[in-house]
Amino acid sequence: MATTHAQWQQRAAALQIEGRAFINGEYVPASNGNLFSCINPANGEKLAEIAWCSEEDVNYAVKVARQAFESGQWSELAPRARGEILKRFAALIRQHGDELALLETLDMGKPIGDSTTVDVPGAAYCVEWFAEAIDKIGGEVAPLDPKLLGLVTREAIGVVAAVVPWNFPILMASWKFGPALAAGNAVILKPSEKSPLTAIRLGALAREAGIPDGIFQVLPGAGDVGKWLALHMDVDCIAFTGSTAVGKLIA
């Protein structure tokens, strides 16, 4: 039976919205205590106060990500074992589908029917797809002179910062953290300040799935957070979707 509008309203009223950053396996406030208001675009009402991360938070999260990556607890995990954890992550996204869909709809104005049938299941499918591909996409033996042996290996790059836009928050985030995590990288997700709620919620689900502390982190805030990530010399890769103007700045 389809959920009625009144039932969705009741569920929305009962939501416990998390607004803190997710760093090193736990929810924490911004180091400077700064907050910004998350607004429901449908009625202009405030949904929650969200941590506005500082440069200090960015530096700490990158340090944690680097240490977690270099430890090998994720990057050197057997591919099948890493895949199983990501499958659990995908299953948890499905299990909490209604909650995530509500957060998405309240946060950025998408119809609940879209959130429940496109965005959230699409994100789960993306994570699941890359989880299943982990032990099926290997390297190559390059065709060279018979006296030579050329090997092409696929290896994790290190710390990946993922910067995503407001309009498909969880889906576009999954397109970035799904393959990055599958490859063995540590990921720092920076959601749009207009729609950070599902990204923040994913932090706890990632930890519940078994992703090690420091391998998946979420830093909410404005464009300055993305700028600090892009300029950080210990971030190995920037995955970005957004405006041409910001893309030029990152480049």
C-alpha cells in the first residue's frame, strides 16, 4: 500500500536530523563552533543547524584520511572482503530508504516519489555495482617484445575529495564515493550547503557497514570547504560536479 501524504508528514515530523560533520568515525561539531541553517525550500522553515567546517577541520580530516589509507586497513583489504562491506553499505542505504528519501525531499525540494524511486535506490545500486566489480576488473599484460614483461595494475590513488551539487545529492555523491571506495581509496565527501542532510546521514551507515574510521568522512559547509580540499597538497584526487565557474577555480 502506498504511503499517504499524511503519513509522510508524520514521518517527517519524527525525523531526528543530524547536522554535525562526520570525521574519523564519529559525528563532531565544527572546531570553531560555526553553524549554518538548513532550510526547507518548500516552505522556508529551518530543518536543522549544520556544522560549517573550518580549514582546521579540513586539515584534520585529510590527515585522518591519509593515515587510514596508508595503514592499508582498507586499501590492502582483500578485494572480495572490501566488496562485501560495500554490499552491506548498499543494503543499509536500501534499509533506510524512506528516511534518506525524506531527508532528500525536505532538504532540496525533490518530490518524495522521485526520492524513493530514483535517487535513493539509484545510490544503493551504484554502490552495489562497484562492490560487485571489485574482484572482476583486473590488470593487463601488455603485448611487448617476447623478452619483456609489461604489467598494468589498477591501484588506489589515496585521498579523494568528492564535491557534489545540491540537486541530486545522494545519487551524485554515490557516483563518486562508490568507485573511489571500491578501488581502496579514502573519501572525504563535501556536500552542497543547500542539501547536506543525506551525505551526513551516510557517515553513520558507512561505519555500521564496516568501513574503517577515516575512510569515509563528510565535511559540510560552504564553498570555502571545497576550496580548502582542492588546495590541500595531501588530497590526491578531486571528484567534482557543479558549475563551470567553480570547475575552473578547482582546475
